[in-house]
Amino acid sequence: MVKLSVIVPFYNVQQYAPDTLKSLRANARDDFEFILVDDCSRDETPDILERAERELPGAVLLRHERNGGLATARNTGLDAARGEYLTFLDGDDWLAPGYYERLVAAIEDLGCDFVRTDHVQCTARARSVHRVPHGRRGAVLSPREVILPADRSTSVDYAYAWAGVYHRRLADKGLLHFTDGLRTAEDRPWIWRLHREAESFAAVSLLGVFYRRGVASSLTQIGDVRQLDFIKAFDQVVRETAADRDAAELLTKAVRTYCAIISHHLGSIERFEPSVARKLKSMSAAALKRMPQDVLEQALDSMDVQRATRLRRLRRRPVPAEVAA
């Protein structure tokens, strides 16, 4: 039986894919499989992956005929995965040797639904450790019970899918798939669903994933219309949380986080193309009007003056009918 399935989407990452694949080789084991999903790359990435299919132990190569985005590529990998445990890696990131063996040992020792781990962020030559915002390490807890408080960063805000490992029973329950077609913020509805619906999790102090920031082709660096998918993602978070049995408590966190993300994008609006910047403002104004207004008012009252003022001004902005819909 396959112990671990690693799902790795690739899209136009010819510069970085060799390092990613080299690190997977340093993590290979007879009962590990590496599902490499080529999301219709247009550079040399497909050739690199064809060689990896022959040379990397446990490699399984899947191809998209059309580019579907990260969420859809991960779903393709999930549908093909055979492992007892599942995890993710992005095609421009890399791993420490032997990391996956330690990760599997951690979740088997704890016996929980999923485990979250710290990671190393790499921007050019700079390295910084980013930790799961949860103080208790190695303790099995209910993920629902650690979503709050609303005004502090918690593990539900640490949305990186690759920073952890997940038992197959979560996939069997439909909790591991992403919302097809989301081009950015695809991890947000996903991590909220996990925290609301999984039964157990733990955070562990295990470093081994190196997350590459500042990649020119990354959507976090590109100010085009695909970035606005964060609105679809957070609309989904708010909608699904509103239907939860603990909506009265959890919605405050969901709405406040949504507001913080809108404010963040407005604060760096100059990086967007002019037409996208205008669309960002109108779509964000419409999003504020869709939120539960009593919860929104509480969220704005809890924020600093600069962000609250920016969002209240946006809230008063007229919204064209086609955007509001």
C-alpha cells in the first residue's frame, strides 16, 4: 500500500522545477508516490517532468490539456492519489532531505486527522521561519476550537496546504478538494472547511518545506484580474461559515479576516493595472454590502482607525448593478 501521496502542480516553472524534483528524490521511499501535475505549461517544464517520470522513484505524471489553475491541478492529483496520507508541494518550492519520513512519523504517532507544520520562507537570499500560529505543539485538539479569537492570528489563518499532512479519511469525506477554478486564495475556503469539519489536528515543530516568495510568475506578484479571485474565495468562507452551527461565534472571525484582506489589497492598489484597480474597488464595495451588516460593524469597530476608515469609505461607494449581482 502507498503510505504517502505527494501532489505537486507545475506551471511554467522551468527555472525552479529541477530543484523541486531533486528535493523529492531526497525524500523518496518505496511506499511514497509523487503525483506531478503539469497544468498545461508552455515553457520547458513538460520536458523536465517527462525526465522525472522516468528517473524519480514513485513519480506519476499527469497532464492538463488546458490550464486550470492551482486549485484544479491539486484536485487532479487528489483524484489520482492512493496514499494513506496526503500532502502537497508547489512546483517552485523544495524540501529538506528526509522531511516526509519525519512528517509521516509525526501524524502516525499522534493519530489525528491532520498535522500542521512550520516552514521556511525564502525571498532571494533571505530566509525566515514562519510558524503555525498555535502555541500548543504535539497536542491533539479539535480544530474547530482553535479558530477563535477573531482579533488574533490563529491556525485557520495559516492557510498553506503544503504545510502539513492529511489522513485519507479527510479525502473520503470530501474535505480535501479545493474549489475548482480559483486562481488565488484557494487555500482559504479549504482551511476553514478543515477546521470546521475535521475532528482532530495537531501542530508540530517540524521544519522542512522551503517556500519560495517573489517568483515573477506567481499570482501574488502579478496585479492582474486573477488576483481578484480572493473575493470569490472569501465569499465562500463567509457563506459556508454562516451555515455552521456555531455561526454566531465564527462569523466574526471570517468577516474580520475578509475585511483585513480587502484593506491589504487596497493599501497596495498601485501594483494593479488601472482597470483591475477600479474593479477591485467596486467588487470590494459590493462584498462589504453582502456581508452580514451587524457582524461587519463589529469587525470594523475592532480594527485600527486607518483600516476601518478605509473600509467604511469603501462601504459607502455606489456599486453598479452588474457588480453587485
